[in-house]
Amino acid sequence: MDFQTRLSNLNKNQLSAVQELSQNLLIIAGPGTGKTELLSMRTANILKQTDVLPSNILCLTFTDSASVNMRQRLQQIIGESAYKVAIHTFHSFGVEIINQNREYFFRGSEFNPADELTQYQIIHQIFESLDYSHPLSSKNDNEFVYLKSVLGSISEFKKSGLTVDELRLVIQSNQQIIDHVNPEVTKLFANNITKSTIPQFASLTEKLSTLNQTDLPIGVSSYAKSLIISMAHASQEAIETGKTNSITAWKNTWCKKDRRKETVLIDSLNTEKLLATIDLYDKYIQAMSEAKLYDYDDMILNVIDAVNKYQDLRANLQEQFQYIMVDEFQDTNLAQLRLLFSIVDKQSTNVMAVGDDDQAIYSFQGADIGNIQRFREFFDDPQIIVLTDNYRSTDQIIDIAQSVITQGTDRLENTIPDLSKKLTPWFSHPETKVEVSEYPTPDNEKIGLVQEISRLINQGTSPEQIVVLARRHYELIELLPYFNDAQIRVNYEKRDNALDHEVVILLEKLTKIIIALRDNDQVAANVLLPELISHPAFGFQPLDIWKLSLGAYRNRQLWLENMISNSSFQGLANWLIKLASQPADSPLESQIIELLGSTHAKTTDEAEYTSPLYSYFFSTDKLATNPSAYLNTLEAFRTIRDKLREHFVTESPDLTDFISFIDLYRQMNASLTVVRGLADHQKGLVNLMSAHGAKGLEFDHVFIIGANDKSWGEKAHGKSRLIRYPVNLSLQPSGDSYDERLRLFFVAMTRARKTLDISFSSSTNSQKSNLVASFLSSQPIQQKQVINSTDDAVHALEIDWRARLSQPVTADLKELLAPTLENYKLSVTHLNNFVDVSSGGPQNFLLNNLLQFPQGLSPSASYGTAVHHALQQAHNLTKVDGKLPEILTILDIFTDRLTSQRLTEDDFQQLNTRGRQALQAYFNAKSDSFTQSQITELDFSGQGVVFGEAKLTGKLDLVDINKSEKTLFVTDYKTGKSSRKWSGETSYEKIKLHKYRQQLMFYQLLVEKSRDYSNYQFTGARLQFVEPEQGTGDILGLEDSFSREELDDFRKLIEVIYQKIITLDLPDTSNYSPDIKGIKQFEEDLLQT
């Protein structure tokens, strides 16, 4: 459908938003009102009606999937130009700003990310230093009562975007108002509330109406104003009705008794703890800075700080992004809002925000529906356009959904005069229905749900058009055995704790045994060995284990002693003793590989015992016969590896650190979560999702389970907070407020196109009574009461007993990898691994790139990482300071990075000497090549590079940019043996240089198709060897340029390989020779497919 046809299909309000390009707009878009089409069409219209380039348009979305959906829709309208529009989440936008402007951020590269364990350790140290009289120092069972609450507040403070000084300013300014009001409140409520209180309350409201707060930070409203408005509403209602109910309600909300039993404003009781929390936040920031650490929430704050600090950075961003559109604006948090405001030039930037207060459900991530009001204030009352034509749902669904949401109080319709959001449905279906089903018990509800879904599928409904929504994740987990029993496959975001996975528990036991043997703690080893050898991975027969146990008991011997003298167990016993005798500080990753028995582990004796864990969990047969189990195990193992790397950033951990790491996680009662992502509407699978996760999606048939009052309605209660914020500092998650539960249920209901089935159980499994959610109790919805049956009760019991023993309905590898392949981007490393038949080709690519089987970094790879980092920092320092840093500074940067690379002491000493000598020689020869116009580590992941369907990504070591002449030259640094010509001499060198040359061609294609650099001329590429040539000491480099014909052929190869990957069509390459000839032949054959 072309642009004009789509334009003619827009309704009046959509068309107004698309065509209005001069005013700032606030679009209130209800569910199913076509906001994605609006955003895409407005982007297309901007390009048609103005002179701006696609790269001058910034679209900010809330989720990665929303970014993908918007780009796909835009591609349908404007073609490949859609990939040149900057479409980002707020987080990826912040990353992009840092990537493109490293001179303002580069010193942050000296800092390392802090994982949750490190954050916990730092705040724990701060708590340990507190005086016993500190308001937050109390303990219970030797644990600090407020520690986790303070950590939560720190994250919430960061999401607010407010500095420590700004936070203190807000609290202190509030306290001035509180100090003025408290005596009046105490006096007013000294006695019981009676009708005589009504005029007194009205008088106090009038008296306080002149109170005001000024100079509050951007985005923070006035406490005084909120207080007075709330009093005015209560006073007006009391005067109109002649009753005191509203005043009592106001008192219960705003006031509380203090220690003297006097009524005061509740916020006055929280001030001391809140200011103490802010002080700890200040100490935490200082401790993190001293340790050269940062956390996830710091990224947005760092960008805000840089944009406000460097006026040229702000000016460049304002010049680049002339049109900004923000989707799901109601879900932005204060920090994201401040970032948006900081890059806006009110005189020249056009901003459109699209949101709906009725769908604001992400306050637990710091979002605040007040941001819609803040947008109006910042842009001086922008034009408001309301989208009310719903194209998704039938009239029955819309009517019921609206009757639910209008029961809320915190809505724009209640604050903006004459604003109407009443939805008009434009979709109809003859078999539409909205039904509430009441079941006797939760088990009956699950059985009834699965039976109804089975009926739909049997009638021809596509399973992917069915979704089951729940408020909490555990409700979905409890459904899995019921779907499994009915042989119905599901699309479900699987969440597991890696620490509970079989492979991790076995590695933990093995490690503890080795440490016990090394420390001569025979008792500990004796306890763990029977558990270890009983696992089927070791292949011992139960009778042999029993005989071993009996022998140890009769002879009063240790298990290990008995194992050494038993031929069946001797190999394992000797292997454990060998591992225990290795140096205690051996690098952890190499130790883990040996414990796993990975095919990458090296042994000097082919007959030597090797751990059976790799072949048990990760064999080729396991992948072929049960890919789901294979991936579950792999993801758990990979999660442990990744989290260890995140925690031990600057240290080289050993086996003892591994156990300490696991113990600390368990001490924190924290989970190492493994998440298997959802695929979008995967064919043949019923969707199970949380109501939050369904935001932005739609399905023909929606089932909402567990719709009882204790979960959704007025009887639902959230966790009490130890640290509370004032009303004008709404930082805490409010997901348990009644209004937010209404909004979440409204979102769940409006995912439905044709049918909406809501269910609840009238009693819990423990026979406690349940009621339907209060907001549904008075609705004109078709009710269905399901009677319990003995057969259903027995069936539910059988399913429950079998649940732990049963396996889920099997899925093939392509289905399991669908979430990974949906948005896959091809890098040159992946491409080269795919074609390298000398190292396994596509099968090696599958294992190491697509499945990402964890591997330890080799010493040479660690060395290369440290050299690249030193060079990057040298370029960054040159860019900022205008001159190359002292050589000793660069060498120390190299050594510091090498120190963190988990090397043995011998490897470190050897590589440190080699690297310092190499860098010294390189800078002696090439110091004049460092200029201020160079950009390092230029990341193209967000540059929208596509060839046909192939999406590409890559990171360039060094780019020389001439902005005036619009030219660009790429340099790629290489460590290792240098070469004088591209042809190479040995077989290994021929393959290596072939890959290097393809790497440079890949980079040229990246540049030519990128959003920000496609208008630059690519003048060439260089392979720059860092280490001097052996014998001559020369610093060598290889340059090349590529013909258009060669680039076109390579582009075709990229497209073919990309298609092979996303369809999991992995050719068998066993018949190709494992050399450069075989690689080139394979590439030629791919081009012929």
C-alpha cells in the first residue's frame, strides 16, 4: 500500500497529527487506535514535506520489540530509508550518543560495570560503617533491616534523574511547608471529626492557599500545590454533601499520629529516614566512583550530565534531531524525560509525544503518568489530539473495558476539562463474546481453561492467535503441566534460576570436593562424593555404588580411599586428586572447562580420565534428540559464566571465588535468572504471558486468569515500604495501587480482538473463599458458573503429581531459536566462522555463535583485548587533549587491562613483557598517525544497515573522518604475526588473511549503507599490525581497495549466508577440504544457491 493510499485511510484526528509539522503535539492514543501507523505515516510525511534527512528524525520507543515493529511498518511505506531513521529505546539512544561522541564520555571506559553482587557488597560496607544511633542501622537476625530498601531507593533515585543535591532540595523545601502546616493540622484534628470540622477545614484550606514552592527541579511538582488541591477537593465535597466522609478520607491519606499521639502530616514522619537514605546514596556514589564502577542506571544519568555540561554536544544533538517522536510516553521515567528535554531546542525542535494515561503500567520501572502533565508544562500547552477510533476490538470488548477503566480516579479525563477518551469500535465479529467464568477451585480453573483452548484449536483457531494472561508469573508456571497433559505447545517466556540447574549444581559439588581435597578436609569430601557419583552423568551402576559404600563402612575407610582401590572408580578418583593438586590460583574459566570435560579441554594422555559432563549434557545426540533440554542447560551454564565475568571484572577468580560467588547469591536470596525469550506470534503455539508483557500486542482470543479480588481488586495488598517518598516525589513503584491494577487489567482486556474470557476461582486450594475482582462485580458481563466434578478433581491431582516428572511437549531447534533469529544481525565474525570449513563451518557457527557455547578466552585473545584497549585509550586521550599521551601512560593502561584478563602468572608475565615492547615500538613508529579527527570503536549496531533482508552489525577499531571533504578511512588493528602481502604463505596464514580481507570489505559495506555515514566517500581500508615484524622490526600494514563487482559478489554472499542462518539451513561441509581452497569453494557454492 503506497503513501497516498495509507494517507487516505487515516481518520480525521490521525490525519491532523500526521499533517501538523510545526506545532508540538501531545497525542492521547487509546488502545487499538492506530498509533504505530500514525507514527510511521508522520515520519514519512516529514520526509515528503520538508528537507530533513531520515537521520534527522528520532523516534523513541519503550521496548525493543516496539522499535522493530515501527521500523517494519515504516519500511512498508518508505522502503530502505526506514533504516536511516533513528528509532531507539531510551537506553539504546543513550548508548548511541556515547558511541558517537566518545570524547565526552571516554574516561568512563576506565570504569567497569558493577553487578548486583558488587552493588550489594558496597552498600553493605557503608551500612557496616554506620553508628548504632543512625536511623537506618537497625538489624534483625544480624542482617541490616533497611539495606535492600536502600538499594531499591538508590535505583529509584537514579531513574528520577535527580542529583543528590536536587533530592535534598525537594525534601528540605517540602519540610518548610510541612513545618508551617503541621501545627494547624494538629490543632484541627485534636478532637474527633464532627460537622463543625467542615467549616474549620474549609477555613484552613483557604488560609493555606497562598503557600507556594519555587525553584524545584524540572519534573518535580509542588508539594504545597498537591496538598492544597487535595484539601480543596475534600472541603468542597464536605460542604456540598454536609458530611465529613471526605475530610476523614483526607486525614487517613495525608496524616498519621506521631510519637506524642498528635496528628501530623505523614510525610513529616518519613523525612529523617528519607534524608538519611539520600546521604547513603551520596556515599554510595562516592564509593562506586572510588572503585571505578558504574551500574545500569548510570548510563542515562551520564548522558544527561554530559548534555548539560557540554554545550557543543547539546547543540550537535539539537541540530541533528529536528523532529522527535516519543511512543508510550506515559511509561517514561523522570530520567528519560529529563534526557528528552535536554536535547530539545524549543525554538527549532518539533516534538510529538504519544501516550495514554489509562495504559500507564510501568511505574515499577520509575514511570509516572504525571509525565504527560509535565510535557504540557514544558512545551507551554502543546496541541492535544485524542485518538478514539478503535480498530482492534469488538463493541462488547470495548464497552466492558471502558466500564472498568472509568472506575479509576487518576485519569486525564478527570483533570483536563472537556477531554473525552470514549473509544468507538470499528471492528466487528459475529462470534464475539465477553464472559466471566467462575470455577470452584484454581485446579478446576486450569482444567477448564485448557479444555476451552483445546476446543478452539479443534474448531480451527490458529494457536498463535490465543493468549493466556496472568498478573503474576507463577500463575503461568502452574499452567504448564496442564497444557503439557493436553499435548498443547506453548510460547512462554521461561524463567529459571541458573543456581538450581543440574549442571551448575554438579559443577558446584565437584568444585567443593576439589577444594576439600586440596585443604585436606576429608570429612567434607566424604559427604559430597556419594552425591556426586550417584548422578547418572558418571555412568556408575547402583550396585557398584552400593558395594563401594558398604566397603567404606566395613573397612572404616574414606570414600576416596575405597575409590582408588576400585577399578570402576579409580579413574575418577585419580582425576579429582590431580585437580586438587593444581595451583589454587589457577584461572577459573580453564578449571571450569576441565570440570565440564569440554571438547576444548586439552589432555596430554588420550587414556586419561575426562569429565563426562560435557558428553552427558552437550553431546551432538542431545542437541538432535532434545534441543529444549540442551538449550536450557546451555543457557544456565552461559548465565553462570557471564555473571562471573560481570562480577570479577578486574580480578582473576579461582575455584574458591566460584563457591563464594554462589554462596553470596544464596545469602542475598537472589536468583541468577535465565530467560528464554518469547517469539512474536510463533506459529502453532499458544501464548502464555504476563499482562505487562502483552502490552502493545493483540490476539483474536484472550483469556485472563485469576481475576479475583485479592489479586486485582480492592482487597489486593502490596508489600509495605520501609522508606516512603512524599507525594511530589513519586519514585516508588505503585504497581499495587488500585488505579494501576485497573489500568493493567484494562490493558489485558484490550489485547482481545474477538473474544475475551475472564476466569476466577470461588475458593483457594486451601478452601478459603474468593470473590471476583471488585471492578468486575457490577459489570453487565455474561457469567458462567462451572460446577466441580469428581473426575476433574482426580484429573487435577494426577496432573499435579506428574508435573515434576513429565517433560514438556518437544519443540525443534528452529522453534526454540525463533526469539534469537527474529532480530538477528550478522557480523563479519559470524560470517567468517560460517564459511570457515577448516574449523567446522556452519556447525561450528551454530555451536559457538548462535548457541553461544561458553568458552574461556585464550591467552592470545586476552592479549589482543588489552592491546586494543590501550590503543583505543591512546586515541581517546589524543582527541580530548590534542596530543598523544606519554608512552608510559599507554603502557600502564595496557598492563591494567591485561591484569583483569584471568591469566596464569606465567602467561601474564610473558604477555605483559611482549605487549609493552610491542606498543613501545608501535608508538615510536606511528605516533604521528594519531589525530583528533579519529573515532575509535565505532559501533554500527544502531545504524540500520540492511541488504535485502540481511541486517548487519559491526564495530570498527578506528575511523579517520574528514567532515569537510566527507571522506572516511577505516583501520583495523591486529596483534600476532604480521604479513607483507595478502596472499600469505602457510595454510593458516592464507585462511587468516582471507578472513581479514573479507572483514575490510564488510566494513566498507557497513559504512556505505549506514544511517550517519552513507553520504561519506569510503577512501580505503588498512589492516594495521601492531607488533613489529620478526627479524626486521618493521611495523607493517596491508591496505586494499575493492572493485564494485567484488563488493557486489560479497554482498550477495552476505545475503545468502544470512538467509541460511535465519532459516537454520546449515549445509554439511564435511566434503570440503579444510583449507583456503575448501573455504573459497564453499563460498562459490553458496553464491550458486
